[in-house]
Amino acid sequence: MKTILTLLGLLAVGSLSGQNLTVTHSKIPVSDITVDVWSANLNDDMSFYEGTFEDFTKQEFGRKSRNDGKNEEIIEKVSIPQVTDKRGDLRITFFAEDGRNKLGLSLLLGYDVWINPDDYPKEMERLKQFTRDYLRFHYAHYYNEFIEENLKSIKGYQRSIDKSEKSIGNMRSQTNRNEEKLKTETNPNRRQNLENKNSQNAQDIERLEAEIPELQKKMDSLNEHIMQLKEKLKFVEDQYYNQEDSAQN
């Protein structure tokens, strides 16, 4: 799966309302014919959706979709009982419409037979829910991957802080021991050597003590990002279940 875990990518996640599970009906060219799809706007690079669709199909069907040209992913001859009792080719197609980059999900039952609102109205509505299932899966991966990477960074910063604090403790202990030796040491060269070590320890301690708050600040910032991402993830989940309840009612 594509990794998009940069600060720039994090900032590009956008507002809560940007992660929309609402899908609309479109007719687009698919496999040399024009078919009905449920479409949604892209909020990230196409390759990330390709990756999550492969993971989604692996979860749902036990095998991954494959790239079928420049703008499509396909998994052939699959059974989706929650949509139809017929097997078909599930495709996700990436296209542009009204100045927006979009994806469209279609289910082709044969070369010139596909799920559509005229011949398969019930199946078309079920395919709508299946499309939303994928979008929910996509955004869950999207946010959870950010959260995982942030947690890894936090652990790295914490290790650095722990290492610095341990080094500070060791240098202070060494400095105390050197101070005790200086009380009785009369050899000028040895005294100078001990004083040099203490001076170097003092500089190193000062540097590390200045670095620790900066590392802590970075950890606090990442923890804040994680809270924001969890909020966005909850928004997606709430939206998913609210729309599901509305459809049932």
C-alpha cells in the first residue's frame, strides 16, 4: 500500500466534511462501454485508492484486485451475495467529472450486462451500500496509517528522551566522582584532565537538557494530531452508520 505519511500529507487530510461517504450515480466508460457506477470524489492521490481497493478486495474475496489499465482496478468473477446472486467483474474506475477527480464502482455481469437502475434497481441500491463499505474501509486505512506512523514517531522521540536523561544522569554521577577525586588529587596533569571532563560534561548536559523540551514539544504535537485523526475517523464511522440507518428507514 502506498505510504503518504508526511506532514504535508497530514495537513492535506482536510476538514471533517471533506471525508464524505455520500456517493452519486454516474454513467462512465468502463471496459469500452458506458455503464452505471456509484461515484465519489477523490481526496487523495489515485494510487492510494488503488492500494486500499486491493486490500478491501483481499478482505472481502480472499484475493486482490489487479490493475487493468491506466485508470482501473478489477477483480473478476466474484460473488457478492449482499448485492446479487450473480457473479460478475467488480471494477473501480478513476475518471474526471465537473472538474473533480472521482472513482466509480461498477459490477459487470457480462460484456454488455451490468448492474443498473433500470434492469437491476434493487441490486443497484445494494451496490451503493457496497461502495460505501469500500469508502469506509479506505478512510479507516487512511487515518489509521497516519495514526500508526505518528505513534512510531512518538516512540522514537521518547526513546531519545530516555537516552538523553540516562546520559545526563551518568555524566552527573561522573562529575560528582571527579569532584571527589579533585579534593585529594595533587598531580597537575590529572587535575586538569578531571576538570576538562567535568567541563565537557557540563556542556553536554546543557545541550541535552535544551533538546529534551523540543523533543517533548514534537511529541505533544503528534499526540494532538492523533486526537484530530481519531476525531476524523469517528466522523467517518458516524456518517457511515447514520446513512445506513437512514437507508433502512
